[in-house]
Amino acid sequence: MDNKASALRTGGCDCGAVRYQVKSKLRGVIACHCVQCRKPSGHYSAATAAPPPALQLLEVRALMWYRASPAAARGFCGTCDSTLFWRPATGARISE
């Protein structure tokens, strides 16, 4: 078995109010330069993706979702404003 495919990855926001883990093979990292990806940081976004069932939310006390466009929503921490997730309105993936 490929160790990368079964590796557990964890993450979260800066203040700890949102924590998650992903146990899945991740897509290769892509760099997106679209306007919607540049707005949260002022720069391009580098992200990977996993199927939504592979994402387990461990702490969600400040998780907020913002409908950034008709095509996507962005998940962020309502306390420290860390950008966390991107999910399309249709499709089977969530990006981080």
C-alpha cells in the first residue's frame, strides 16, 4: 500500500477554533491565480483536494462558510479569519 495514500493529515486555523483531519490520497498541489483565489490573501492560492467524506472536522466552534460566487463557497475561521477550505457548488471534492 502507498504510504502517501493512507497517511493522516491534520490542519486547522491559527487560533485552534477549527481543526480537521484528512485520511485520503490528496490531489497534487495546484496554484490558482483566479480573482476569487487571490482575494483572501492578495496572492495566488496553492491547494490540494480530497473527497468530502475523507474530511473529518474535529473542532468547528468558529467555522464559517461564505458563498464567494455562484460556483463556490469558502470556509474560514470566524475568530482568527484563517482561510481553510474551498468547495464547489457541484462536484465531489473539497480543497484546502
